[in-house]
Amino acid sequence: MKKKAAARLNRSAAKHKKNKPVASQKSEGGKPLAAPPKRPSLMDDPRFAQAVQNYEAGLKAMQGRKFERAKGLLEKVATGPLKELADRATMHLNSCQQQLARASSSAFKSPEEHYDYAISLMNAGQYDEARSHFEKLQRQMPKAEYVWYGMAVLDCLTHHYESALKNLEEAIKRDAANRFRARNEPDFQNLADDPRFTELLYPEGDTGASPEGVVTAKTPKRR
């Protein structure tokens, strides 16, 4: 029995010795050597995280046909330091530019049709694209009061209140009927408590009565 017990102890000792972890290397002074510094991962680089975020947001904007927004996001990635991601972004950026070129070259039969298209973009929540079309219309037809009114509505919806007030003031200067349209415009509700908005719609001495025959055909049609 003693021989068997001794054999078991020997086997256990040998097994323990085999599984014992190798001692860490030590310097000449007997102190453990410091572990080599951990190489920073690319995933830890905040620029990488931002580039990936912009890339994914750009693809999502493309899927929603928001090509102006997609273009801005992808341009940031394409000019970034991450070559592989930049190459992919460049490919999608070319597609965006082709889509935008087609849209800009599309011939509208009339300024009114172009305006209606801008309104449809605004109704669909594609505010960046709608803004680009309103800006084109403002350059092409600076005297068209309904374009200034539409831009004022867009500015209010996108929380650009200072610009909304300026565009609405311009629309009213060009056609006083816009003052009465704006009084019943639900998309101006975010300006309802602004005294400057109230002053625009109800100037001193105004009775508040709408003139007969006010044409409202150009009022943006909202869903």
C-alpha cells in the first residue's frame, strides 16, 4: 500500500510541476520585466469611430434619397485618413453626385412646378433637398413672394427662427396677402410666442380683418 501511495504522490507532483505556470522573466536585478506596451487598436481611435458613423449615416441618407445630406457626410469620410473606408465612401459619393446632377438638370415646365416639387420634398421631411430648391428659386425669381413664404415655412420647421422671420418679412413686403396667410399657417406655431412674429402679422393700426379676394393658391400644401 505504501508503494502505491508513493507512486500516486509522485504522479501528482509531476502533474503539478507540468501545469505550473512559467515564472515571469526577471531583469538582472531580480525585478520582473515590464510587460510590453499594448499597441493601440484602430477601433480605439476616435477618428475611426466618427468616420464609421458618418459613413453609415451617409448610406442611410442615400437610401432615403437625401442625396445632399449623404454627399456632405460621405465627403468627410472620403477625405479622411482611413483609406479603405475612404475608397468606399468615394464610390458612393460618385453615385450621389450623379443623382444630384440628374435632379438639377430635370426641366420643370414652370417655376410653379419647381415650387410644388420643393414643397413635396418639405412634406416628405427632406428638408436639405427642399432648401436647395428654394434657394435656386430665390436666385431665379427673387420677386416671387411665394418662394420667400415657402422658405420661411421651411426655416420655421427646421428651427431657423431668425431666418424664418426675415423670409416671412420679405414675403409680406412683396405681397401683403402673405400676412393673412401666415395668421392661419399651422407651420408657424413655433413662432407664435415671438413678439416679432406677432408684430409682423398684426402691425399697429391693423384691424386683423382679411381683405377680400386674397389668393391662397401659393400657400404651401402640408400633409
